Amino acid sequence: MQGLEKTARSPRVSLLDDTNDEGCSSLYRGGLTAFDLYKALRRPRWATKTAESEEYVADIDRWTVLSLAASASESQARVLGEFIYRHLEWTTGTRLHNRIITEGIPLYALEFHLPFYALRKHRKTLRDLRTRQTGEPLRQSQDVTFLRTLSEKNDNSGNDIIYQAKVSCLVSGWDRYSWVAYMFIDLYFEESHVDQNLESIADYEQHLSEVRLDPFTAGKTTSHGALREPREYFLQVLAVRLSKTKHEWEHLVLHIEKAIETYMSDYWARFAQTESSSSSEKPGGTAKGNTTRTTLRLEFHEWMKMTTALLRKLINTIQEYIRELDLFFSKGVYYFHSFAHSTNVSGPAIVSLTTIDRVRDELGRLSKKLQNFKDNLSKDISQEVTLRLAHENNESTLSQQAAGRDLRMLTWTTFLSLPIALTAALLSTSQGYIPITPSPRNLLMSILFIEGLVWIALDALGGLRWSRAAGKWAYTQARKVVPESRGRAMEDTERSAEL
């Protein structure tokens, strides 16, 4: 508790609002630190058992967890502990859960956990100061500026960062008249001077003197004094929070779509530029163009790998929403029927359920859109790149064939001119060094002799291919000649015998 007391002057992290059956509210004027929250929860609030309590916590940390755990009743501690764990763990994913706790005093627990990725443009990544035992931030972030460019940006617009975030809500109690609601929300990535539509404690404090906005519904409704039906309130909060997270998903998907279009347009423009430069008549243009194209291909391969990994992660998360909402409408929704012993849902509940169902359909469309992005990267774009590479390979093959022809011509020219050059050099030496008298006849004989030596050397280097070919040809010709001579000899013998 000494550590908790030290947070008395730390930033405010929570809002607390209590309402009794007479409509009286004990809304605390201003936000509370973790220690203030502990003292407020430990203080007796209402003599009547008919009351509701709302506890709104932004960026819950270990001290806030301690204040909630130390002040919770034994019955509430059973559901609150699991709720806190599911909120802190990112791997728990999306959950829409309603259950009855039968151990001890029977309790109902309605809860949801909505993870999402918040896209923000920041010059510097905002780090979550809450850490795990490993020292890693509780929520991770990723710079996705690479979606629109892998090279350095030429502007000062800031980086595109996606932040892990989660909003969780728990409504628990004994009956419809006595219950408590908790909401935990991540806001560590928000900059108050950039976004005016925030949900920080300070922003809600500004409205306390005017209208009491309900932080559970993101200020869409007011915190009125009348008691509310807990299930109806839970559906209302779920509908509002699903709509807000859906807007975050829409913003992210739209950004990804535009970023992919921007990158692909820039990539093919640079690719066409390298082709035009390689086909120019400048010396070394072809080699420089090939090097640039290779660099572009490697960059594109890395971009595709990073983009596909990001899309896969987003698709898995958004599909969890759809699976949980499908399960909710197939089974969980029956828990919210028959308010006040009626066979029909109430009016506000119908509105909330309709909103939730509409959000489910819109999230399904966003999921398909992300899947199409991934499929296009895996199929269409890869196929287009393959065709481009095949075209380049054909050009490279033709270029190699042309180089081979030039090399063969140079080789033949060298070996044909080498004997003449050597003979001229020998015959031009001073008399007495070689026993050959310079003359046209000796020049011709020397050229033929050296030419023969050169071809013999070439034949030896080539594995005597020419000698074998010449021998095979001579053998074939001899086989053709021998039968003819034998035939003529037999004809002469027959004529002699007849005579």
C-alpha cells in the first residue's frame, strides 16, 4: 500500500460514478489517481443495496489493478480478476461473454473485449510505458510507412504507425437493481494537441461542469441519475464501442488500399524509367539498368513479404470479431430477451442489437477487402512481376547470344591473323637468327606451317574433336569406296571366266 500511496500525485487515471435507487449520484468531481480510486471505493457510499456503479479506467497499470483488487468485494473479485487478465493479454483476442457465477453468491457477468489497431501519423512512435516482466511494452506498435514507400520519405508528414489497443467492459451484479460496470481503455497512443475527440480523463473533466457525458458510451449519451437495466446498458455500450472500433478498422483499411496503390504506381514508374535508361545509347547504360532493376526487384520482394505479413495479422484479428459476433447472435443473444418478464426485447435493446448486427456485416466486408488485398499480392501482382521477369530473361538471353557471336568472330579473327603476324615477325628478324631466307615462297610456307600448328593446338584444346570428326568422315568415305572396288573386281573376274 505504500507504493499505492505514492501515486497520489500521479496523473489521473479513472472516473467513478455511483447512482442509488433515488436517482442520487455521487459522481466525483474530476479524475482520480490510483490511490484516490482506492480510497473512494473503500469509502461507504450508499446505505441502500439498490445502486449501480461505473468505473472508467484509462491505460490501466499495476497500481490501478492493485486499487481495484484491494477494494473489490469477495464476490466481485472472482469475476474482476479474470476480466483484468483478459484485458491485459493481447492474445485473448475478441470476446463477447455472458455467464452466471454459481459459486458463493450467484452473480451474472457480461463482458466484451475488443482489440483493434489504431492508425496514427506521428513523427515519433509513442511507446506504451506499461511494461511486462520481460521489459517489453504491454501494447506493441509498428511503423507501416513502408506500405507507401520503402525508401526514405521526401516530406515531413510524419510516419504511419499502427498501435495495438483494446477496450474492455464488464457489467456484473446480483440482479437488475444492484450492479457494477468496469471499462478499461487504451489511450497511450493519443496526442491531445492533435486529436480533439479524445476520451482521456482530462477531456471528460472539462464537461463535468456542463453535461455529464457517459465515458462508457464515448460521450454519446449522458450519465443520468435514473437506474438502468444492466443488460440493456451493456448492449448500448457494446453497440457504441463496436461502432468506434469499426471506424478505426475502416480508417486503417482505406489507408492500406491507398498506400498499396501509391507504392505500385511508384514502383512501375521507376521500373519503366530503368528500362528507358538501359535502352539509351549511353555507354554502360545497359549494365546500370540491369543493376537498378535487380535492386527494385529485391525491394519489391521485401515489400511484398512485409505487406503480406501485416495483412495476415489484420485479417486474423478482424475475423475474430466476426466469429464472436456470429456466436453472439446464434447463442448469446437469448440471454438479453425477456426484460422485465417480457417475451420481447425492449426498444433501446432492439436499437443496440440492430447496430451490432450492422457492424458485423460491415466488419465482414472489411475482412473480405483485406483478404482481396492479400490475394492480389499473392496472385495478380506476382504474376505480373513474373511476366516482367520473363521478358527481362528473354532480353538477357538475346544479349548473351549476341555477345557469344561477337566473341566467336573475335576468336576466329585472332586465330586466322595470328599465323600471319607470327610469320611476318619471324621473317623480319635480322639474317642469321633463323635459317630461312625471306621470300614469297618461304612466307607462304611459313604461314601454312604455323597455321597448321595453331589448328592442331586448337584441336588438342577442344579434345581432338576435329581430328575425330575428320577420321570418322574418312572412314565413312572409305567404306563407300571399298564395296565399289570389290564390285568392279568381281565383274572383271566374271568376264574373264566367260572368255
